[in-house]
Amino acid sequence: MSASPRDPGPLAVDVSGFGPAELRAVARDALSRPPALGGVRLIAVDGPSGSGKTTVAHQLAAALGGLRPGGDCEVFATDHLATWENPVGWWPELEEGVLAPLAAGRPARIRVNDWTSGVPVPGEYYEFPVPQVLIIEGVSAARLALGDRLTAALWVELPGTAARLERSVARDGENSRRYLEQWQRDEERWFAADGTRARWNLPT
């Protein structure tokens, strides 16, 4: 679903299964729209865990760079802020450390988690200057709280809860399986409460 020229809302597209050429078209559409987070075009890549959001985000960043050589694009993963016990409750930190300063034309500075041991602990501060495009990728990235600050909301969903779980386990290790199973239950409750699929007219 794309916003019409008279619709002030963001571009909204289910990009599940999109290849480089299709993502390039999405990137071109996003760049044609005005920034809504101060001078930044904010793109959210959302969807269930294990669906390939990180891959899509970086492919989109590459497409944006190809369309606008020399333009800067920052990709920020919400996994830097999430924990097993609190997969979506990090929003105040993102608002304070990233969204609010960028909207005001100031660099972002936010403390991120260190997942080296498989258990997240507070890590170092991450800083980056005001980019032309910011891509936030992760579960709940396109949440309702963003309001009219989004330029584009992209949804990625690999079919099958079991298939997504196995992809996540392959990435994070077998010791993470029970945490990832709970994560899947938590994210489904989140998507229902936030109305994510309905808001972007996505299949349920």
C-alpha cells in the first residue's frame, strides 16, 4: 500500500520477498518524499523476528546510496536496545537518544546493549551525526508512537512461525531457543496491541 499524493501519511509497503530491483524502487519512492523527522527521512523496517529485517534494511541502505551518491544513510537496529525480558520497552531511550536530537538537528547519542555473551548487558554509547536517511530496523520499529514522523514503513514477514524460529536459532544459537520462543509470543502480543498489521493494511 502506498500513500497517495494527497495522503500525508508515510509510504507503507510489505516488502517480504522483495529483491534488489524492487527495493530500489521503494528507495526511490522514499527519497521522493519530504523528510518528516526534522531534516531526516525516517524509514522503519518492522516484522516478526527471523524474517530478514536486518538484510532488507542493509539492502535498502545500499539502494539509497546508489540513488543518491554521497548521501548518508544510518541503519540502527532496535536489538541494540532490547533485552530478552523486555523486547519492546526500549522506546523512551530511542526517543531521547536518537529521535529527539535528530529532529532538532543534533547528533544522536545512545547507550546500546552488549550481546557478546548471549545475555544483553549495558555497553558503550553509540553516536552518529544527523543523516539524510535513518533506517530503524527491528520488532516494533514502525510502532504507532512514531506518528507523522515516518517517511516510510516497511514490513518483512517470512511465512511460518516455526520457520522463523529456526532461522533465529541458527543466528543466535541453540541456547537461545527458549528465549526466542518467548520473544515470538511477546511480539505477537505487541503487534496485536499496537495494531501494526491493520494500520499498514497487511495480511493477518
